[in-house]
Amino acid sequence: MNRPRIVIVGAGFAGYHAARTLCRLARGRADIVLVNPTDYFLYLPLLPEVATGIIEPRRLTVSIADTLPDVRLVLGEVDGLDLEHRKVRYADPADRREELRYDRLIIAAGSVNKLLPVPGVTEYAHGFRGIPEAVFLRDHLTQQVELADASDNPAERNALCTFVVVGAGYTGTEVAAHGVLYTELLKKRRPRLRHQRMRWMLLDIADRVLPELDERLSRTADKVLRERGVEVLMGTSVEEAKREGVQLTDKSFVPTQSLIWCVGVRPDPMVDGLGLKTEKGRLVVDEYLNVPDHPEVYACGDAAAVPDLTRPGELTPMTAQHAERQGKRAAKNVAAGFGTGVRQPYVHRDLGFVVDLGGTQAAANPLHVPLSGLPAKAVTRGYHLLSMPGNRVRTATDWLYDAVLRRQTTQLGVIPAADVPLETASPERIRRH
């Protein structure tokens, strides 16, 4: 008798943990296939530390082959489904068109940068969703300061040392908090820039930093940012981006070469082409993570509109905390269809959040107990180490090295700006020009 084939689309928090859970439950009784553009799971929350040279990029990448040996990895980007014949269509890294048959399907395609209809943004802004973007940003920040050091033109220096972050959510707040410390470090190593201001701006149309989190976390983050000299401009955004700078909605013009786009995420564009019902761009599922009228198809993570049973009438937020747990629940419900366990609805109450603000600062509310400063920093790093599926020792070692050794600040120049356009679903894929 042929073993059933379970295909998982995406290896983000939802897809990776779905595959991991299925390996444990199936015990060789099913073929588990994971389709993903890369051969690793990316631990996204630590990307700001890659962008500022604290930890090396590979620390965030957890090898699928090493940690999920019972899973067949298929490198490719899924762009269509044949629900009638139970087939997944995808393009491999060589852009060859391929198909995969499935008996059960878990769609965990994740999310991409959220785009807004702002003139010039796609041309001059860069997002922050993957390793290439983080490495590019590290090189870019370093290069801007080096160019400023070489310039004798005050206006040019000021523009080169001005950095605009759009989006004061989780990612944008951490990027600004870590970024200002990194550019101050670069400045200290260049005597000619002794009196040069490193200007960082954090913009958002919301009325406070971290609008989606507890107000106490918001106040802590806001205080830390302002103490470091970051201009926190709420109720403000970019009206137009140009080569020489950005026009803000308050009609002021800011000369800059650094526009960092962190306004949030949207479901992977693949979702739109599946012909399935969506809500706010996310696949509609029931409380069991099942796609209506397709009992063999499940969806979870950022790509799925999962009803929040703890808040009737609302959807679960697009967070790693929910994605990981939804992936595990989807896997268990799929396994229940083959006689292992019992299908159950997805229910989860937030356990709190952690926000790393660089240096010795952080904001956290584990189990909704508000913390700041060193206690929050310890909780934040402990949480990340526990949450990472691999590379814990290497990551902790990098933190130790950063605490006792002089940080390396050279730019590698391996990721050109053209390879990390804002409008892309997979910045990790090498583009052929």
C-alpha cells in the first residue's frame, strides 16, 4: 500500500513546525514533502542583529536537511494549485515548471513586504524580510558612514548620515533602535565625523510606537528611542520618495539615501491566484485550519485567516507566536485524518511579547508582566534561544563575542541593491540579470 503524501508549502514558522510535528507523528507512515525557495528555516526576529553586525547571518538559518532528515525538500516557489487533481505547481531555481501530487496539503506560504501606493517607494526603498536584505542593510549603513567620512561637503554628509525608517511596528522599532547604535559605533571610529550628527527618523501613521502591542511596551520603546536621539514622528509617513530624499506627509523634505521600509507584511501573493476564498488577502479557514469545501487542504500562519476563538469575530494576528502554534496544530489535524490523535480547533492566548532594543535595553511582558532594561534583555535573549530550532550555542557565542570583543564593521558588498528590490516575494533567490 502506498504511503500518503503530505505536501507543505513554505518553511517559515508555520511550515517548518508543521513538518517537524508531522515527522514525529507519522513515524515513517507518510511521505512528507516541503516546498520552499531556500533550504533553511529563517529565524526572523534576530534579523536586526544581523543588520548591525552582532551575529552572523548563518546563525538565523536552520538547515532543513539537518533538522528534518525525514522530510523531502523540494526547492521552488509555488504559484498555483490544481485542487481537482490534487497537484501543486511550482518553479524550481532554474525556472523550470514542475508539479507535485498530494494527498494532504498544508499551505503555509507566509508573508511579504506590505506595499503602499507611494510614488518612488518601490524604486528607492528597501524592505527587511530576509537574509539578503539584512546583509545589504549592514553594508549600506557602513558604506554611508564611510562616504560621509570621505566627503568635505556638509550638506552631502548630512544626507549620507540620515536614515529614515517607515513603520514603527515590531520590525521598524528594532531596526531603528539597533541601527542608531551601529552608526554611532561607526562614527566613533572615524575622527573626521566626531561632530557629525547621525540622524535617525522613525515614522508611522499610528499614534504610538508598537501600536499592536501593550502600551507599556510602547512607552518603554519610545523612551529608549528618544534618549538615543531617534526622531519618533507619529502620524507621519512618506508622501513621495526621490533619489535625493523623501517628501513627508507634513510637507517637509528630508535629504537621505536611506529609506528602510518596515510598514508591515501582507500574505504571499501566491494566495491571490489559488482561486480560494480570502479575507483581507488571507485564505479563509475554519477553526480546525481546514479550507472550506476541501477537507484535504489546510492553511496556517500569515497566509491564513484563522478565526481567533479567544476573541470572537476577529482573526489571529500575523505573528510568529501564532504561526508556529498553528503549524503544529495543522500537522496534528492532518495526522488525525490518518488515525493518529484527534482533530482539535486552534486556540491560543498570547503569552506576551519581547522587543530587543539593542545594547542593554529591551521591552518585554512575559505572561503579561511588564519588564524593561536588563531584566527584559535577559528575558528577550532567553526567549529567542528557547524558540530557535537550532544554532543556539553559536548564537549565544556571537552575543558573548559582541560583549567582550571589538565589533567587525567592514562591508562585504556581496548583495547589490538590485538584488533586494522592495517588491519581491523571495529576496533569497538569486536573480539573473
